[in-house]
Amino acid sequence: MNDTLAPFKTLIYEHCGLVLEGIAEARLHKALHQGAERMAVTRLSEYFQLLQRTPEEFEKLISALTVNETYFFREPDQIALFTNQLVPRLLSRQSRRPLKILSAGCSSGEEPYSLAMALDTVYGEQRRHLFQIDAGDLDRQILAKAEQGIYSPFSFRSLDAALQQRYFQPLDRSFQLIESIRNSVNFYPLNLMAELGPQGLDQYDLIFCRNVSIYFDPPTRLQLHQRFYNALNENGILLLGGSETLGNDMGVFELVEEHGHYYFIKGESYRPASSQAVSWSQSRRAPQAVEHPASVSQDSVLSPVAATPTGALNLPPLDWIRQLVQEGQTEQATRLLDRHLSEQGQPVSVGVSLLKSWLLLNSRVFAEADQLLDRVLQEDPWSVDALLLKGLNAKWQQRHEQAVEWFRKVIYVCPESWPAHYYLAEVHRLDGRDEQAIKAYQAVRRILSDDRHAPDGLLWVPLPLPRGDILFLSERHVLKLRQRLSETGEGEG
Ligand SMILES: C[S@@+](CC[C@H](N)C(=O)[O-])C[C@H]1O[C@@H](n2cnc3c(N)ncnc32)[C@H](O)[C@@H]1O
């Protein structure tokens, strides 16, 4: 299948930067077969030829390949930051009106319309001369939907009921956005990776490009940042999705932090005084902040949010590679980590070894992962990440006794490590040690119900354990295990 798909992958990548590997490959496969059927051709090679000379069909294929998932007031805290902090700051410091705002990759319009509603609630009618909101997307079909402004209840999952009532009118089983908000967004076709026409991307004060870069590879992301940099005014601001930002710190913009939110600024004048962020570009300029090859365990004490450049190798910062791991972009992450590991004469940093061993464990390459973990523990015997991965390594090989030992060590070093309590509980439950399992699940409950955002104690490994689900599962297991104990008459006394 790969050989047949390869020319299409290249064509699409070169057109708009979308990477169609991994799970996206199935989407490509389906879209191509639907396209071939639509055009009444039997072979994909014929369809490929056809695409070159039929722009309308090419548009349809692109539309089938884009992921348009979006909803109103997605990441509401970030929108509040925009309305309450960023916009007033921009308004007070620059006289040019209107402020130009772009939603790049706007999909069916929920994002730019959310910005328009948020501005309307604060500035009312004044917003018309204060702000210009543009919104662009690669997918022309989805833009047509955006312009209509008609939405199903699915788009309202994060929208306050009062706002919905104020700004929408029922229309059959859907809701239409009121005209004054619809008219305040200018939609236009935009391929972020193409040469742009006369309209171009120019003179924006603030660009939102959320949940778009996740479909691109690192070189495309870098190109995109350069394009945004040129498109922004001197002190412009770039906002990506909350989970994308740290992984996209590529040295083009300055990364800043405000009220726990990270975003990018061009120039220095809008840097919030309280910002805790250290961006890659900053740390590259400050030699003392660059990882020192002689102090191997240095990065083991850094928080994962502090950028850790990989100076000598000229590779992206480790946090960036960590983000790739977190996003499941394992091929790229593995490639970059292998480049680190193969560098002769350079000590391997703890972060590299931990991320690599996590990927190896997920591919069930246990022995190699174990070796790397042992190396980390030689450097830092108290590394919570390494101890926990040792435990998982044992657990996944059904060596439950060893796993219990490792998880206990984690808890000894870091008593609030709820993943360690959780995995410990799982092993006890699987082995029928119900009372011990209950105790460990209760520890998870205690930690997570006190603080839903409780840290997991890990510096490098992005465990895929959603806190809400883990809390729910732990509560359920405690109930079931208690019931089992009372039925068997055990556990009393
Ligand atoms: C998941 S949606 C994100 C929508 C919205 N920004 C949000 O965060 O809710 C991603 C959008 O990016 C668009 N997109 C993908 N590649 C693009 C490109 N090269 N240029 C412009 N838009 C693109 C897709 O068509 C899709 O509508």
C-alpha cells in the first residue's frame, strides 16, 4: 500500500505541508478511493494524473484530508487571556487602528467567531473600528460552512449558555450566529505553505494558529514560524494551542509565559514582567544557560518547561523532542534522539536516555530500554522517571514482584507520584492482593481529588495517563474491591 500512496503523500506535502503518515495514512487511503470512485477511474495512478489537471478534484481531495475538529471557546482561558490582557495591552501601546487579528487554520469558523464574541462582550459596537478579524483556511468547503455561521449542538460544548442565547438563533435543529458577529469576520482561502497572492499575510498584530501545526513536521513548522514572523507587526503576538506551544519554540519568536499560559512575541516590548519562560532563542544567546557537555545530569534537574537547547549538535531543544513524543510523533522523535545517541564523544544527557527508553518500552524493546535506564540510574539514582520506567519495564514483562519494588522506590523518593501509586495498585489488583490495591488506589484518590493538576513527579516522560480518567478508575476499583472483600468476608478486622 505504501508504494501506491507515496506520490500522493509527496504531492500533498509539497502543496500544503500535511504529513500523511501513521494514522493519517488510513485517511489518505479512504479519500483516494472515494476520489477515484467520484471520477470513475479504477486505478490510483489514473487518479493521480487526473488530480494534476483537475483543480476542483484536487480541492475535494484536500478537503477530505483536513481535520476540521473545532468548537466555540476552545481553550477558554486562552481566549480570556486574549480579551483581558493581550488586547488591552496592544490597544494601549499602539495607535494604529484597527488592530489586525488573524485566525489561521480557522476551520468552520468557531475560533474567529469566538474572538469576535469575546471582543463584543467587552467593547460592544466600538469593536467595529477597533478590530479587524480575518480568518483563513486551506479547506474551501469548510470556509463555505464558516461563512454561513450555522452550527450543530456539537460546536457548543465549551460555550457558556448565556453567550449562546445572546449570539445565536435557532434554525431547524441547528443554531445560526447573529448577523452582526458573522459580518465581523472576513474569511478567505489560505494555504499557509503556498506562495501568497496580493492579499498576502501582512501587518497583523495578533495571530491565532491553534491546532494546526500538529499536522506538520518540524521543517514545515519552522517555515510557518518564519512566515508568521514576517506577517506580524513589530510587536506582534502569536498564539498556538496550549499543548503545542512549548514544542514549537524554535528560536524564531520569544517564548513568554503569563498566568500559566505560554505564547510567542516578536520583539521585547510586550514581554510580561512576570514571565517564567526561557525560550530557546534566549538560552542560545546566554552561553551559561546552554547545556554543558561536562555536566551530564544537569538536565535532570531542569523542569521540562524550561527549554533545554542541544547546542553542540544543533538539534532542536529536548523539550521540543519531548513534545513530539507526547504528540505520538514517534518516528521523528526517534530519529532526533538517535542522532543524540550516536554523537561520538558527547555524553548522553539524562533527558535523551529517558525519552529514548520510553519509546523503546512502548515498542516492547525491553532489554535495550533497561540498559539505558541503568545508565540514567548510575548518574542519578533518585531519578523518578527512571525508577518508574524500570517498574513499567518489569510490569509489562509480567515480572510483578520486581515491578512492585520499583514502584515502591518511586514512592519513597516522591510520595506524591500518583502514577507510581496507580501502577502499584494495578499490579496488586491483578495479583489478587485486594487490600494493598485498595490502599494504593486510595493514595491516587487522595492526591488527585485534592488537586486535579497534581504533578506526577516526572521530569521527562510524558505518561499518557489523563488525571480525570485515572481518578475515576481508582474510585471505581476501590468500590469494586471493597465489595469483593465484603462478599468473601475478608478484610474485616
Ligand atoms: C483542527 S483544525 C483547527 C481549528 C481551530 N484553529 C481550532 O483550534 O479549533 C485545523 C485546520 O487547519 C487547516 N489547515 C491545515 N493545513 C493548512 C494549511 N497549510 N494552510 C491553512 N490551513 C490549514 C485545516 O483545514 C483545518 O481546518
